[in-house]
Amino acid sequence: MNSCPSCQNQLELVTESGVSRMVCQECNFAVVLANPIPPQKQIKQQESEQIKENPKPPSIIKKAANFSKAIVKHVRDGFVKTPERVFKHRMDICSRCDKLNRDESMETLGDCLECGCPVSAKARWASEACPIGKWGIYMETRGGCGSCGKNT
């Protein structure tokens, strides 16, 4: 409510003794505000909303640490890669993700804003999972359980 309901003039914010009111200077109409948001907090709320809309990528040190951990897991796993269909499915999920920092050169899909790793590398490695849980570690089934149709 920014205009006076009786005379339609602009209401002004007045704070006296810790009580905030919206007051019309023409007809003295006033409304007491229960829990006003101070201007400093309004600015901080706007800044936090902008940060949510435009997330910052991790620092170069954090990127290096995260990708190093991924490489170690990939080596420990024996350099196992995902089948092509799994890789394409993961890339499709990542291409629609709001955490993707797209590569302008279009040589790769880009980097993940959550962990900082190159998406195409992590999507290819069976030992890796999405840092926000959109896809998990790939484990090839050996069959015999009845779910995949293989008989070992």
C-alpha cells in the first residue's frame, strides 16, 4: 500500500521511537507497520536473490580439489567408463541443469557450477555422480538377479 486510501496521495514512511508508520501528509491517514523490513535488509534480500539467480562457480582451488578427487576415484575404479547410452542420458540431464556453466566455444558442454568439474568428463566416468544428485554412480550389473534378463 503506497497510496492513501482516502485521498490517493503518496504515503511516507515515518519511524518514531522504534515504531514505523505509513503517513499521508495531506489527510494525516496513518497505518502502523507491524514488522517493517529496514532498507538495509531489503538490499541484502535483493542481493541474495540475485546470487541465487546467478550462482558463482567455485574457486580455482576448489575446482582443482574436486576434479582431483574425481580423477583419483576414476583411477581407483580402473578407468571404467559408462556405456554410450548412459553417457548421453547424463549429458542430456546436465544440458538442462541450471547449474551448468555453458562453454561458449561449444567444444564441450561446459563446467558444473556446483563442483567446477568439466561435465563431459564426469558424465563419461562410471565412478562419478552428479554433485546435486541428478544422476548417480554407474555400476554394471552382472546378471543372475532376475531384473536385467541376464543368466550368469
